[in-house]
Amino acid sequence: MRCDLHVHTVHSGMCNIPVAKNICRECYNQPEAVYARLKKLGMQLVTVTDHDSIDAVEGLRRHPDFFLSEEVTCTLPTGTEIHVGVYDINERQHLELQRRRHDIPSLLAYLGEQKLFFTLNHVLSALTGRRVAADFEFFERDFPALETRNGAMLKIANDGAGEMAKWLGKGEVGGSDAHSMAALGSAWTEVPGARTKEEFIKGLQNRCSVAHGESGSMLKLTRDVLSICHSMMLETPWTAPLLPLILGGVPLVIGINYWLEQSFARRWMARATGVGLPVAVKSAPVTVVGEVA
């Protein structure tokens, strides 16, 4: 069975970019349209991982092949931020995840107590801000799986995450991280031999999953951001005069981001392993400590 394990809808809230966060959503995709598109692309199971929200469940819970998940924004003891994918949850569990998300020891204890499968998403991306070397102690010790194929992340970041997962003995998952309809299903997770949702989740927990699909690129990211901006202007027509600025500025900003993301991935793989990319798979992991970059 296969499932895109990183999907957003209109319920992911407003974007976190200065100024734009007051007028533009993270995503404008409606849950039912997302479900229909993923089924058309051949996903046997469908989930949604909105940012700190499960509001999409109301329109999708009637589908027997749907299960509820979310992407939890967490704060590590070092003060840095990470995104954690948590899968096959219920409403009560969502409330507990949100209550504990800024207390990572409490959150991890709860995840273990509830036997919930969870992943560390886009570990080698600057999307959630700065990283410090001590963060990798948490990644090595406490996370059962890494997202190693993210359809919005650069190949260098995905390849590095894959090497890190092998090096640390972690499970691997994939997901499109789709914020636009065009990106849905660009990456996904397969559990060979699974025939039901329960067998699929058990396969994830037993590290039997395989990540598939494409990495992101400057062209794809530009397409997706322009699609989001188009949806923003349809929802709030008074933003239409921003079109010339958007058309001129988006490619430039994404080009700069493309370079920064490559630098971030290279720097942190080098810090985590002592070598640059690509990384040879090690027989034993190394615990990394250090100060702020």
C-alpha cells in the first residue's frame, strides 16, 4: 500500500512570512479536492498533515481509507523549532499533542505511551529556522523515523536525510509536502505487502516502509508559490494589484532560498557526520554535541 504522508489543506492556517502572514494562507486546497486528487494518483490510503490542526477531518472522516494525522510544530530544549509528523491520531490525542508541543520530553513520553508513529520532517532544511549541533542528539535518540523524500525539498536535503536515516538506523518515509494541488502525490510512502490501514501503520512502526517520488526544485517551488498567490488573490481580490510585485519578486526570493537551502543541508550534514555530502553509511552512529552555529 502507498500513501502520501505529508499533505496540507486550507486548514494549515496563515503563512509565517512577515507581512504576507496577514493576507496569505499556507495552502488553499480544500480537503475533499485533496482526497480526490490523491486517489486519482493511486494512493490506497489518504491522510492530511496540516500544521497543528485537524479541522480537515470533518469532511474526510467518512472515507474508510482516510486516517487523521498532523504536522506538529515543536520547540526543542535548545530553543530551535522542528516539524513532527504524527500519524493515525484521534481528536483527544491532537489536544494532548498541542498541549505538550513546547515541552519535548513530555511530548515524546506521550507519543510512546500512546504508541503513535511519528517522524522528523525535513531535517536538513532551514524551513523551521536555525539549528544547533545539540539538536542532533534528540534526533538520534528519540525519533524512530526521518522524512527522507519530501516533494518540496531539494535533492541534496533529501539525499542527506536518507543517508542520515541509514547511518542512524531510522525508518524512512516520503510525502509531497504539498501546498498546491499540482504538488500532491509527488512523493509518497510504500509499505510492501500491507493490505489494510492497520498493516500499513504497523509497517511504518517496524521500519518496513520505502520512500518514493521526486524531490523539489526551484521551478516546482516557483510554480507552487505562484499558485498559492493566485488563490490568495481570488480569495482577497484587493491583493490583485500586488501581481507585478509577485511575478518579479517570487523567482528572485526562491532563487536566494534555493542557494541558502543547499548551504544549510551541506553544513549540517557535515556537522552531523564530520564529512560532507554524499555521506558514506556508518556502522555506528556518532553523538554530536556543540554550540550554536
